[in-house]
Amino acid sequence: MSNCHAAPELAQATSDATRETLERYAADYPKGPHDQPQSMCPAFGALRVGLRMRRTATILSGSACCVYGLTFTSHFYGAKRSVGYVPFNSESLVTGKLFEDIRDSVHEQADPAKLDALVVINLCVPTASGVPLQLLPKQINGVRIIGVDVPGFGVPTHAEAKDVLAGAMLKYARGEAEAGPVAAPTGWREKKLQTGRPTVSLLGEMFPADPVVLGMLLEPMGLAAGPVVPTREWRELYAALDCTVAAAIHPFYTACVREFEAAGRPVIGSAPVGHDGTEAWLQAIGMAANVPQALIDAAKQKFLPAIKGALARSPIKARVTVSGYEGSELLVARLLVESGAEVPYVGTACPRTRWSDPDREWLQARGVHVQYRASLEQDLAALAECKPDLAIGTTPVVQKAKQLALPALYFTNLISARPLMGPAGAGSLAQVVNAAISNKHRFAQMREFFGEVGSGYAAGIWEDIPRDRPEFKADTRRQVIKLIKRRKAEEMI
């Protein structure tokens, strides 16, 4: 689901509404060195948000190959419901019939007995063609209709696509709350009556145990953990907006932050990772919530010694590079550094925002190079330059590291799917990191045994003994040089 055809279609976006959307995306999600995603299709992020919500259905509008890939990936990641699809051809796209088909499909699926919300996602081709989801009704029979454009040429990563849909839902929910009383999520009133504590909403997908740990950290200050955005049901959006402070645990949720600020809620960046991160986060949250300093100090005294002890018991003595596209890369790097690891490089596919400044400043003060909008080329260059004992990264980075006989761990499945925060997070990385590093000798043995078999000109499956053909390479190189020269000449005309 990479190397999509999104970039050429950017020039085709002609609708005024589409241009306005793309201008907002350009401000919210500034692009990096590439004009199209290097990771999976960004729309998967928005699709994931909708599929994880109860009483919410999703309809995709896009090329059949894109829809196939997205639905396959969604079910691979555990989706247990169907995804709607509105097909099209050149005629229906050009004549506007596609929008009519989408509208008909929305009316057909909007069943209030089954749904609170119905999400419609435009992929690259309908977005570039200006299919106006903005003209869909806002609600049908009480079912909310949320239409969003998530093209690869406008949203750089699937992590930011989560913000596109979550932000659109928060905006809709904020409008409902401002118009009059709204229903609380199941059990919310009872919880509020029992605790009576102001809440801190949590922004960003997290390990399931993290919200529980955050609630424990907040309790001594008289605060409670609120809903996690993206939420699991529509009513949780109201409760999220009804917070005292919003914590941007993942700092790239620009649209969601805008909605919290529009609701008058202060937003705090970073997260309680390690000793220093926890101390700074508790102080920032407490001050934003007007908590007396004595209670903030009490929370620190309760948890900081335990975190320091856990870090000391689980040291990591190695050089580690970190890269990924989930948005929590800087938090992981902080935890590794406090665990004793040397981290010369951390790359994230997400952009720099003011909510990540505390993490960036802390890391840079300790000699870590922080690369926002990191490309695969930059991650691989860091791998070659730093020569780490362990590379934590995306799939191609892990593949390259193992080709070099270096231990490597896939960030998404093996690192971000672990508790990172508070006492539970301290030392949580040591076991998997140290175990991977201890296997380095096995990579060296395998490389020595296999040598260069299956690499270079010998890659693939052969019936005969493969032979290198440098003359073919030279001929291809000459043709490429001619093609480049011809294109440059055409550009000058």
C-alpha cells in the first residue's frame, strides 16, 4: 500500500471545496521531502478510527484497487465489520453521477436503530475530481453524516489521517454540545458522581494500559483521566470536550487540538515517560488545571522514586536508532535515553508541532538528532552512519538492518504496542531491546553461512546458475541518461 498514484492527481483537483480542504491540509500537515506517502495509504488511519467506533459505519469512495488494499489491511488489523464501497467509472466520475451514488448509498445505510454516525471517505481519485462530500446532508433520520477527503497527496501519513476524521467528529460534536444538552456516554454520569474530579482528555491512540496508568498519575492531584481521542463511541466525544485539560500525548493531532482550543480547553504536550518526562508532565498538567503546587509535589513524590528505581533495575547499555510513523517516536527515544541507551538519531514521519517541542528540546539537549518528516532515505543514512547495536524502525529499515547483520525491531508491532508511561512504562523496553541485542551473533553466523547468495544480480529464483550481465546495466544507464536529457530539453522549449 505504498508508492500510490496520488501525486499526479493533485493537479486535477478543481472543486472550490476541494481546494479549500487541501489548503487547510497543507497548513495542518505540512509535507516533507516527498510529495506522496512512503508508508501505507494514509486513508487507513481514518478508516481505522471509524472501524473502531461502536455504532459507526464507513463507506469508501475510491479506485477499486485502493479500496481492496484498505479493506484487506483493516481486516488484517482486526476489523470485524464490513466496509461500504461506492464504485465508479469514468462516466460517473465526470458527469457527477458518483456523488449521486454516494448520496443514495448514505440514505440507504443511515439506519438510526443501528448507527450513531456514518462516515464517508473520499480517496485520491474522487478528491482530485472534486466530488463534494460537503454537500451531503449533515444528518439523516438522526444518523450523523461525516464526509472527509483523505487523499495521499494531501495527508502525508496514516497517523495524521486519524486526526482528519477524529477532528471532523470533534467539530460536529462540539456544534451539537453548543446547540443544547447532549447525552453522556454510558456510565459517565455515575463515574463523575463517584469521583467528582475534573478530567484530562487524552489525545492519541495508546497502549490499552496507558490510560489506566495516566489515571493513577492524575489521582493525587484531584484529577481523573477522561476519554481517549479517537474515541470508541460517539458520546465519548462530548465527554472529551467536557474536560479541564487536554493532553496531546501524540502531538500531531492538529485538527483535534483546534477543536479543544475552540472549546476553551488548554492543551498540554509531551507525556509522562521516564523520570524527567513524568515530572515535567505532572507539573504542566497541574498548572493548566489550577491544581495547588502542594498536590502536584505530592504526585511527584509518590511516583518519581518508583520510576527512577524501575529504570535503574532495567538498564539498556547500547546504541539504538529509532524511526517510525506512529507519532510516538520521540517518547520512545526519551525512555531509551533514561534507560541508559545512547540514541544518536530519532526519525518520525510526522511533522514538528509546538506540542512536541518539550520532547524535541529534551532530546536535543542530550545530543540526539531529531528528524521530523523523516524519509526512508534519511532513516537508512542514519543507520549507515550511526552503526547502532539495535535499529528500531519501519519495515524497510528493519529489513536493511538485518541485511547488515544488525538486530532490528519493527516499531509499530514490537515497541509502540507496549506500555510507555509512568512506573509501568519505566523499564518496559529493556527486556525486548536487550533480548534483540543479545542475538547479534546469530545474524553474524547467518551472514557468514549464506554469504552473498540471493543478493544483487543473483536475487530471485533461478533454474541455472545466475550470471552478472554488466553490459545490460550499462545499456539501461545510457537510455536513462538520454531520457533525462530529452525531458530537460522539452522543458526549455
